[in-house]
Amino acid sequence: MRIDIVTIFPEFFGTLDVSLLGKARQSGLIDTRVHDLRDATTDKHRTVDDTPYGGGAGMVMKPEPWGDTLDAILADPDSSKNPILIVPSPAGEQFTQAVAKELAEEEQLIFACGRYEGIDQRVSDHFATRIRVRPISLGDYVLNGGEVASLAMIEAVGRLIPGMVGNPESLVEESHEDGLLEYPSYTKPAEWRGLEVPPVLLSGNHGAIASWRHEQQLERTKAVRPDLLPE
Ligand code: 6GU
């Protein structure tokens, strides 16, 4: 999968070299390219923002550097025929495991990391006439920009790409894969600071263990995320 990231803070993406994603990049499974939006500016101050038409607080990102940077990415002969432009924004659709799975099927993702009060709307409107554009939000809170949100999405998507995770079973038995929260996990020692591992897990009875784990999932979900439970 090819991943392009457009940002005024390329340093945020140094962490892509670390951990599982870093390995995926080294092995060629993921090809990430970070583009500094300011490289497409022409003035001395490398200006990327301006005051909003209609007034109001904050600054809006100017369309021209976005247009030129995204044009160049689309014109790159190594780009795919059918990339998708992801615009991280608190005004987007909610990012979920289901969205992550959809994106893991894509050949190329382009992340447009806005700062300030967002990017001039015409950037999305223009590129929507050429490629798929998808504004996506991590959740109902506000970040200063799309960089951290993009990193979260790249990690969630990256680990779903075939060949990424050592043990594919660990992908199925985790929170949200079956619509429930994950069951609690334990390892050795069997007793620690007076706390014992639930005896069923030491019983060797796989049926009993599976039912206990499912019960735990239901209990946890009911306590913490009742919105996830069906009626
Ligand atoms: Cl994707 N972007 C920003 N700036 N804030 C957010 C978000 C995204 N998701 C939740 N808050």
C-alpha cells in the first residue's frame, strides 16, 4: 500500500519508522511518503494560511499549496489509478474498525493534514471531481490538526494489511472485531500481589474458557460501552 501524507509538520511522521509499521515499511509492504505543504509556497514567508472570508476566529489554509501538492502526487507515475483522499477533520464521518478494514483494501491513501480552522472547502470540492474524498473524524473531541489523527488511522489500517501481524488470530480476538470489547488477559505468575488468575483459565477446559471469555466481553461492554450492545 502506498500512503502519502501532506502536512506542515513532517516531523510528526518520524514515528512511522518505529515498531510494526516501521518493519512493514522496511519490508516494502507499506510505502509512505511525507510531503511538506510549505514546499509548494512561493512567498518569502512560505504562507499556508489566511483569514476566513465572512470573518470569524482563526485562520484557514489557502487552497493553492494544497492544489499544487495534491496535483503533483496524482501526477506521480508511481501513484495508483484510484487513490482516496482522506481529510482528517472533527467534521468527518466517524473512524471505526469497519472503516479501517475498508481502507486496508485500498492501493493508495492520501492524508491531507489540515491545521488551524481547516482547509479552504474548495480543495475537497475540486479533488472530489477527480478522486474519492473522505473526511474522517477520530471521535467527538478536538485535536489541533490532522497529524495525530492520521497517525492513528495509519496504524489501525496498516496492521490490517495482509502480512503485517505475526499471528493473524490476534487480529480476530481483540476489541471491536466482534462488536464487543476484548476479554481480560493474564500471564504468569498465577498469583501476583495477592491477586489470582481466574481459575477457569488454568483448567485446560477450552469450552469453559471460551464461555468465560465471552461472558467477560459482555460484562465489560455492558459496563463501559452499552452503546455497542444490540437491543
Ligand atoms: Cl480527524 N482531526 C482533528 N483536527 N480533530 C479531531 C479529529 C480529526 N478527530 C477527532 N478530533
